[in-house]
Amino acid sequence: MDEAGIMFKIAYLFNIYHDSNTAGHQETIFDYCKTCDTCQKLKPNNTARKNPMVTIKVDNS
């Protein structure tokens, strides 16, 4: 999908979110994004990175 197609989808989402009978219901936006192939491919990875566990030496003097 080209940039114009993505911008059209964004405009469509804002139209649904702002102007439709269901305006104000974020679930509509979330449901749409969950089923949108482009949204799924381009969404950021927000999962926290876990550092590997390492041994810490403690001086017992």
C-alpha cells in the first residue's frame, strides 16, 4: 500500500472516530486496527526488552 492509501485509511479512521454514530468509542478504532494488515505490519513493537540475567559478584568481607 502506498502513502496515499495509508493516508486515506487514516482519514477514514478519523472520520469514524469523530463523525460517526459510534464516535467516541475507541473500541471501533482498535477493532479496525486489529484487522488491518497494514496496521499490523507497521505497528511499533512496544514490548519491553528483558535483559538476560547475569551473576553479580558480592564482596563478603
